[in-house]
Amino acid sequence: MALIEVKNLEKTYADEDIKTQALRGVSFSIESGEFVAIMGPSGSGKSTLLHVLGFLDRETSGTYHFNGRSNADFSPEELALLRNQKLGFVFQSFNLLSRTSVFDNVRLPLMYSEVPEAEWDERTEEAIVSVGLWHRRDHEPSKLSGGEKQRAAIARALIMRPQVIFADEPTGNLDSVSGKQVMKILQELNEKSGHTIILITHETYTAEHAGRIIRLLDGKIDSDELVTKRRTAVEDFIK
């Protein structure tokens, strides 16, 4: 059974009398442990697709099953719990609280979870150490570089030990060296920890870290191919 399965997914936005169709009959499945990059030009529907897959928005028609269960069957409370416990999100803009330390930013999702408070500090340390940022744990985001901010955001996404990590243009605001460091972390999370990674990107070199690339064009799947030779972090830093 696939972890994620969508069939004939459609998404239409209505603004007064104007309708815009962002997704047009999209169908695919993603197995647990896959690293999938979703590519496409601006307006191709990739961010809309991420929002539907991440339960941040609903499709207009078609079906979406997560772990064998239709998203239509989840109550609002179950969806909130799912987003908190099973899904991790990493965005281009980091979305860190500005006057809050790295430690407290990373720990934040635990405050809305059922994880016993006695475990919070240990889990937070584990997540921050995993992205190599422990030495910056007491710093506020304004004191961090762009790459460090994104690593803190990844640590926050990891804090609930999610099943899937959605990364929306995670290198978009970073220089090339910081971008390579972020991709190294995501690739290791997939290969060593078994996380399912769904990456939204317009950058070919970033997408090549994935094992599979789905290309969207005008809301439709233009291609869906396995990557025959994945780019590795070692290759990034040699070049």
C-alpha cells in the first residue's frame, strides 16, 4: 500500500467570476521512504499540490489517500493532529519566531502535542544536534546566517519525528554553499533515517538529489521519472 496516492486530482480557485484551474487530473503514488522532487515553472501547480498533500488545502475533485485512508474521512481535529505528528514542513522563508532562540523555535511544536513535557528538552537537543546547530541553540534568528536559519527550520520539522517532510523551495533564499548543506541534510534524512521527503523546487541541481522527479506543466504531470544517478552531497562539495 502506497503512503500517498492521488487520482485525478483537480484544484480550481474562484475569484468572483474568474476561475483558475491550478491542478488538472493529477495522478501518482509515493511509497514510504521515497525522496521525490516536484518541479515546474511558476504557475505550474507545484505549490498548490504541496498544500493539498500537506493537508493545508483541499482538492476540488479527485481523491487523495494517506496511509490508505481518504483525506475526506479525516475530521478537522484529526487533520490538525496529522499535521502536527506525521508531517514536517520546511519553507523557503524559514518561518522562525524572530525574538525566540533556536532551542525554543525548534521546541515549539511540542507545546501543541501529546508528548510528555519531560521529554521536550531531550527531543529538542536531538533535533538540533542532527542538523549541526547545537552551538547556536541560544541564538535568535537575527544572529543566524540564511543556511543556519534553514537548518533550524529543518530541526523544527523533525521534532515530532514525522513520517513525511515537505520542503518547499528550501534552498531558494540561500547561497550555493548553504543550499548544498541543506540538501546534504535532507538527503541523509532520507537515506539514513528513512524519512519520506517531498521536495518542491525549480532548480535542477536540487531536484537531482531526489530519487524521482515529477515535472508539472500547466497543472498536469508532464513527466514522472526515476533519477538514474542521484547527485550526492560529496559531489556537491568537491565541485
